[in-house]
Amino acid sequence: MKDILTLGELLIDMTQKGTDELGNGEFTAYPGGAPANVAVAAARLGAGAGFIGKVGDDAFGRFLAKVLEDEGVDVSGLFTCSEIPTTMALVSVDANGERDFAFYRTPGADTQLTIGEAVGAIEGENGELPKILHIGSLSMTTEPSREACEAAVHIAAGKGVLISYDPNYRAALWDSEERAVKMMKVLLPFADILKVSDEEMVMLTGTDDFEEGSRILADYGPALVMVTLGADGVYLRRGDYTEHFPGVKVTVADTNGAGDTFLGAMLAQIAAKDCRPDDIDLDELRGMVTYANKAAALTCSRHGAIPAMPYAGELD
């Protein structure tokens, strides 16, 4: 049985690493895509992880499949699209390590995942379900991936699988912020575990007050709400309990993949306990968040997303 299955985009992050002597940006092709990042983060920290998605029948697609395999992520749910190339993101990084995204995805292979492929991958050949299904909102931008994502969530939730959700807003992939918010909210009632950035919390709730915003999000149904705050750490809500956990200071290379590492670390720990978030002892939950914060900080200290993610031994 897999501990965690993630569903969504697997793509190339063409990430700026610096500039040449003329000030031109220098870019390196890194594996990326938030759900794939979460799968690798969890696998590196000891979870049994698998990925469901689609890449092009091209050199980048083959490279990405090999990366996941080499990381120990099950790719039996990774499909190939012969007509459309692997999706690419151009990631520019400023002096503080903050990112700006541009996407080559009109369409991209990740958007071509079908209902049959997604549902079949969740149920597997032997019918064993994962403990956790993790999804993002970028599959909701267009068809057929939107239908595939919704069908997968409906089936998994109906069979008692924990649903983890990261809205992961990327403005360049939506035709309007209004539609993005509408579609992001579609999946909220299914989530047991929710991670949002502080900006996404404001988009979804209309408030920048963490206590109020996290309460509004929890009212949709998630037992565990985590608002990531960049260098300031994370704001956590479970029921009536709330707490701000400060970030861990590091010298930043780039912040790409930090939130995915945090979430992968949390999901790996929750899967290991094999219980619902409501049932985790409060002191244990605090320790889990602290551990995930450290994992995210290590990722920020190195370049790329997947290549920068820590192994359990580094945290121990």
C-alpha cells in the first residue's frame, strides 16, 4: 500500500540561477510541479509515495519520469501524451530568492490527464487505496484534467482516503482571479488537510487576519489548516487550537519548492501515524510542524525544488 498518492502537474522548472557578465539570466532545467514535489519530499523523508499525472513523449518527459523513479516515487500512474509536449515553467528569481513564474502550457501535457487514467491509478491493480491523496488546483484550470481531478477526489474521499489540498495559485494559468477563486473553492469541502499561502488565504477568505482566515477555511471542512508565511513560518489551526510557528533562518538560494517540502514532510508524518489529523496528540502535532519547518528551510538554502529537498538523515 502506498502511503501517499499525489495527482497533478509534473513539469520542467527552467529556473534562474544567476546572471552572466552581461546581466543576462542563466537558467537550469529542474524537475518541478507542486504535486510531484510533494511526492518526492515525502519519499525522501521515508514515506511510500506515488504520482499520477501526464508528461509529453519527449526528452523532458522521459527525464521527469526517471527523476521520480530515481527518487523512489511509484510512477505506474504517470502517463505519456504523444500529441502535446511536457509543460514548462520559466522561474525568475530576485535578489531575495522570491520567484516569478511564466508558463508554456497552452496546452501542456499535464492538462491532458483523463478520468479513466486518474481513477484507475488511484485504485491500482490490486484495489489497494493510499492513506492520503494529495491534489492541487492547477489541474482545475482546464479540461480534461479538471474532470479527472474531481473524479479522483470524489472516489478517494468516498472510500475514506484522507484528502490533502494545496490551492497553489499561479495567476499566469488562470484567465481571471475570479474564476481561479471559484474553482479553487470547489475542492475545499473535500479536504481533510489544507495548506495555503498567506496570499491564497486572503484570496479565498477576504481577510488577512490569520485567526479569522483560518477559521473561515476550516468551516469548509478541513480538520487541519496550515497557512504558510514564507520566512515567518506557518500559522496552524486544528479546531479551536491555533498557533504561529516561526520560520527557521537560513541563507536563501531560492524559495522554489519550500511549501511543497513543508507539506510533504507533514504528510509523511501523518501517514506514518496512520490516523486522522483530529486524532494526533497536540504535542506531537507541534513537533511535526517544527520538523516540517526545518525541512522547508533546508530546501530554501539550495537551488531548485526537487534537487534541494532534504533527506531524513539531514533533519535527524
